[in-house]
Amino acid sequence: MAQSRHVVAIPYPGRGHVNPMMVLCRQLIACGIHATFIVTEEWHGLINSAHPPPPPELNFMTIPNCIPSEHGRGNDHVGFIKAVYTKMAEPVEKLFDRLELVPQVIIADTYLPWAVEVANRRGIPICSLFTMSAAFFSVLLHFKRIPRPENPQKPVREKDELVEQYIPSLRSIKLSDVDPMYVASLELALQAASTARKAQCMLFTSFYELESCVIDSLREDLNYPVYTIGPSVPHMLPPKADSSDHITWLDSQPKNSVLYISLGSFLSVSQSQFEEIAMGIHASKVNFFWVARENLSLVRDYCGDNGLVVPWCDQLNVLRHPSVCGFLTHCGFNSTLETLFSGVPVLALPIFWDQITNGRLLAYEWKTGLDLRDKRGKDGILSREEIKVAVEKLMDLKCTEANEIRERAFNWGRIANIAVKEGGSSFVSLEKFICDFIN
């Protein structure tokens, strides 16, 4: 028996996937839709202890911790993905046997290909939620069109062409941005993108204006509806009074004077690159606010007294603070959306996977920052001098190029905010998804 207006959400077990799925569930709950969130027992505990807490209306169902722990999963990234692909399906399917009411639709992360098979076996419509850029999904979907380097282990191309020659909707991405994808987990990602064709629709956490060309192309490629519902950041939560020490510190800084630094919660830069970043920031003498989940004391030792170092912060709250002028980021897509939504320009220092294409898009297509990856030396390390020069340039309020970047970032922030408001492209797209699959 189906319960009216009921969905089951199954996120991939990673922070960058759980958060946007939670944002979507908040949106659905605000529309009067019942939502059930399926996660491991470990992730249930992490979500309940997180800020902001999950909405009280959200129903949780848990499966045993059948995959490696979230803590330290980066030590064996491929092993973690293989466990997600092979060990989660059976316990999740057993949960469906216990459901008293069959959902009208399952929303599952694209990187859970088994969820498509589970849903199709049970005759339940399934929507694939992709939590990275639509451009990156297009790369995965059409990867076989891209010529391989002679040696994928050490890709060196005589000519660094634009991928647009092979995937017409991708106007800024280069072959050199795709070459680092030749890793052990690539085939698993390609399997996920291929399996997504068997879903009944696709949801992107991006917004139409940001990737209109790619979205239009995917709508032609896929034989089902495609909806853009982003930027999937917790914009629907009311602003809260924040008396945290770091907010008090930001309040004490002049407007447009602070560089915010965060290089992600999963994969991190090498120790040598970390030292170059820290010394480059120190040499720039810029005021900085650095979220360093590890090496807090080292950051303080290297960078001196020009900034504040914390292990965690509400990133969206920080990015929207008037003292913040720039963001040194690893270019994870959630961070990319948050900085676009906040209208803050970036210094892009991508580390891995989709981050590299995000950095390219930020710098060359959306033109809201500088891609530092292009400045690396032959050893792959970005030097402290290059970091110093880039930081000084972006933070210089008298620099014409930096001001043009700031103006474009501000404009993207305006467009992103309009997209999620009533009548905006993402608001309308979400309404259409609900009408098509849930009402």
C-alpha cells in the first residue's frame, strides 16, 4: 500500500552526499511530504550530533555498519567504495521488507547503483540524485568519447585540447582536467553513471542558470525528466544568532579583509603542499580564517598571529559574513555551491576527482576566481610564492582584475538566491518533480 506523498531517501555515506540529500528532504518536508532517510547506524549518530540537527519530522531507518567507518575512510578510498557497492544493498532491501507503507518514489544517490536495481525489482519509481556538477556527470556519462592518454598512469598529452571536441556541452574543461580520473575507482563511477540511465528521473543539486548548456544536453541524452533543484545549501534555515568565538573574531575584522581557508573534510593535501600553503599565507600577511581539521597547531606555528584557526565552523554562515573577501578552497561541489550562493570569489586548489573540473569551471567558465592548479611546478606542488602572489591579488580591493572577479561572484550569488526562491528556476523545477512523481 502506498502512503500519499511519501519518499525514501538513500544517500551515499559521505558528508558531501549526506548534506545535499538532507537539504532536499528539508525542502520536501516543507511541502508536506513524508520522508524516510536510510543510513548506517554510524551515520545516524553523526547526523544527530551535527549542526544543524535534522528536522524532527524526518523519519530515520538504519542498517548495520556493514561498510568501513567514516573515520579514516580516505586511507582506502577504493576499498570503501567497493564496500558501499557490494555490502549495503542487502540490508537496505531488508528494510524495504519492513516498510508498512510503500513510498511513491525512492531518491537515491547516483553512486549507489544497486539502489536502481532494488527499486526496479519492487516496481517503485527511483530518482537518481547527483551531488556533483552536471558537467562532471556528463563527463562520466560520455567518458568513452574522450581519447585515452597513451599511458593513463602518467598521462602526458602533446596537445591539451578542450573536452568540448568530444562532449559539445563542456566548453571550459580540458583533457588535462580529465586525465587524473584514471584511477582504480573510475570503473565503479562509470558503472554508476551508466546505471543511472535505468532510473526514472535525475535530480541535480546544481541550478539551471549555472549549467544551462550541460543540462539541456543531458535532457536530450537521457530518456527521462531532468530536474535542477540547487544550489543545495541549507538556505531554507532561518538565520541564527551565532555567538561562537570565531564569529566574534570575524565581527572584529574590517569588511572584505579576511581570506577563508578550508580544504575539505575527506581527502587532504600532502604535507609538503600543506607547508607551502601555510608559508604562502604567512608571507601574504593577509587576515585569514582557517578550518583545519588536522594540524591545527602546525597552522598556528606557520602562519603566525594574522588569523584564526578552528577545527570546524558553519561554512555557509562564515562565507556570508561581511568580513570575508575570498575563499581558498579544494573545490568540492558543496563548497562550490556555497561560495557561489554567498557571492564570494575563490582561489581554487582542487585535490582530486570532480574538484579539478569544478576549479576549471569556477575560474574559466563562471569566472569567479583563480585556478591555482595551473601554477603548480613540475613536482605538482604549488609554491609558497605562487600562493602569496595569488592571495595578495585576490584580496587587493584596488586590483581591477580582482574587482571584476568579485563583481561576477556577487552576480552569481544574486542569481543563485533567485533560483531557490518562489518562482525561481530551482523552485519551479522542484515543484514539477513533486507534481510528476509524488502528488
